Amino acid sequence: MRNVDSRAGERHVRALLSFWIDADEAGLPSREYALSGRSRKAERAAAERKRRKERAFRDDAGRLHLKLHRDPATGGEHLTLKAPLFDAEWQNEVATSAANTALGVLGHAPTLEGVLELTERAMASTSRLIAGLLARAPEGALACRSGCDHCCYQVVGVTAAEAFTIHAHVVRTRSTDELERLRAHVADLHARSRGLSSAERFSAQHPCPFLEAGSCSIYEVRPLSCRGMNSLDASECEARLRDPAARAEFLARGHGGRCFIEPISAFRAVSAGLQLGLSELYQLDTRALDLTAAMLLLLESEPSVSRGWLAGERPFESAVRDPR
């Protein structure tokens, strides 16, 4: 698999960190394809072992990964990681910066407006990081083009913060009639996909609810995972989706096709820091959600959803990603 030069990418990410946090320093939804039954069983067992270990190592404030530091002279606060999350140091720096941005934007009393500002900054910063990384790729290597929608037919994973940001965007940019048509469309997609596995939803019959005429209708606020996916071969993407034999072979392998690695690493680092900041500082639910189910819930029940979420409740329970 081809990569952007990792050392050049690391230098560029370090240079772009200033876009993410102010000068005064104010687990991961991603697209995953179905694993075999045996792999899923092993993964669930490993996850349970991890949860038991995490419960044993949380500090008095309930934080597992983040350490909060206070300057006794100024009262200023900043976060560090207790231990690396990633092998690559630049990813740990990005994750730490994201968590510190959450602290700087939200302070000690998170609001929906603050969460929207934080998430929009995360989205914009992720795109800048990825654009810088892709600028170092060989000319013509990037296969993604406007109107290429082969990766838009699958379960799209988001966090609650991303779902709120997407919902706020469509409410702000669409009329009452357009919102009702969107709600009906999302409800239809949700009804058709309910109970299906990730593999079954990797199909031309199950598009993203925001895919319109081959293009993303929420491109400005598209999920972090979408920003990280950058293909090296559009024909391979098309075959995986539309050719039954290629699709079956792809799902049987249990891993993705040829794509740039560094942008995926960048979005995962930003997402990890965002999730840790929201969950460990404010005890907010940051579990991976199914975009279709989460959006239906918001279109039908907001603002009660955000009020419950900010109060520490779990109103997205019905939209939590099915691990299958």
C-alpha cells in the first residue's frame, strides 16, 4: 500500500498544530467493515478485558487517559496524556491538542453552542491537516473526485458531537418543507437498514442519507471519518461496491482497499482527542453512532436530545453503532 512520506507528514502536522489550538494552549468512530464471526467473538472478549482494566486504573476524577494540570500561579489549566494512545508521536500531539481545545472552548460548563463550535473547529482542522498530508502525495495519486460516491454506501460512524453539528447545519440551511422531506428520507433509510449488519449495509441499496445526485449535501460538515478516507484507485472502490464477486472478496478479507494511510491516522487522532475531552472532562457520551439513526432521532426529537446529552444522559442509545 502506498503512503505519503511519514516523516514529511509528521513535520507538516507539527506545523499545522497552531491552527488547532490557541497560542496560550486554551475510541474511534471510523468506517469499519464486517469481521468474521470468530473475529467478532475475539474482539468482544478483548474489549471486555480492556474495560475491566480501565475501571481499575481510572483516577479519582474518573479519567483514564487524560491528566489535568493547574498552574498554581495563574490558575491556568492544560491536559496531557497519561500514556501514548498511538505509536506515532505526532498523533499523540494532535490528540492532546484536540482535548485541550475542548477544555479551552467548553471551560467548566459545556453548552450545545460550545460543542458545535468545538466540533466545527475539529472538522476544519482535520481537513487542513489532511490537505497538507495529501499535498505531499505524488501528482495524480489521489483517486477521489467530485461526484465519486462509491464510499458513500455503508454505515457511517459519528459521535454525538458530529451528529449535533450536522443537524444544526441542515436546520440552518434548509426550509421547513426541505427538513420534512429529509426526515421522511432518513426514516425510510433507517427502516430499510434496521437490523442489518455492516456487511449487509455495504451495498448500493443503502446510501448515506445525505448523498444527493452522487454528491455530499453536507460536505462542509461531513463526518471526520469521511474526511480521512482518500482512495488510490476509484475503479477498485466501484468494483467493491457494485460487482458481487469483488464485494464478496473484499468483505471476506475483512480490511479496506488501497488508500492513503496518513489522513486516516490524522482523523483518528483528532477524533480520539475530541472524544476523550468530552467524555473524561464532562462525562458526555461519545460512543460511536450510526449517522442515519442518530439523524432520525435529532430530526424527530431535538432539542430534548441535546438537553439530555448535556445532562449526562444517554439519549442516543437507539443509535449506537451495532458492532456486527
